[in-house]
Amino acid sequence: MTSSMVEILNIPQIQQVAVSDELLTVELSDGRVISVPLAWYPRLLHGSSTERENWRLTGGQAGIHWPALDEDISLKNILLGQPSGKSQSSLQRWLDNRNP
């Protein structure tokens, strides 16, 4: 038997999102609750609580978008434990534009 990445056939949908000062937590349609460190998503980390609370589900409830922070996070990346792939220079440009 060969080893390969398991393909998830029945991906759950995001039901609820909560962002604290330390964690991004998602509740899924299959009953799981998953939390990841906010440090994985620097734009959320640097956002205000008001900006963090302003989110909407995208892609058939498979992603989360924060319009004020220009941040998009997919459920797939959360499930795979993948933090933001944005570079430090990209983050710095974003921070500079937020606080001219």
C-alpha cells in the first residue's frame, strides 16, 4: 500500500467565527470547533476588535473574509494548519498604508 495525501471528500462548512486577542476559532457544520493562533494571521493580529468582528463567509461557507483588513482565510488552510503565506514586506506595506 502506498502512502498519499488523503483527499477530504466531505468538507464541512463554517458555521460561526470568533476572533479573540489570541485565537481565531471556527465552528464547523460537523460539530468540530477549531482554534488557531492569531499570530498565524498578522492582519487579524494587528486589526482592532471592531475590524475583527466584521467578517463574512465566502465560497459556499468555505472561507472567511474581513473587508476592513483585506484578509481572506480558507477553511482548507485552517484544517491543514497553514498560516498566512504573506511575506513580511507585504505585511509592512499594509501596516504603513493603515497608519500613514
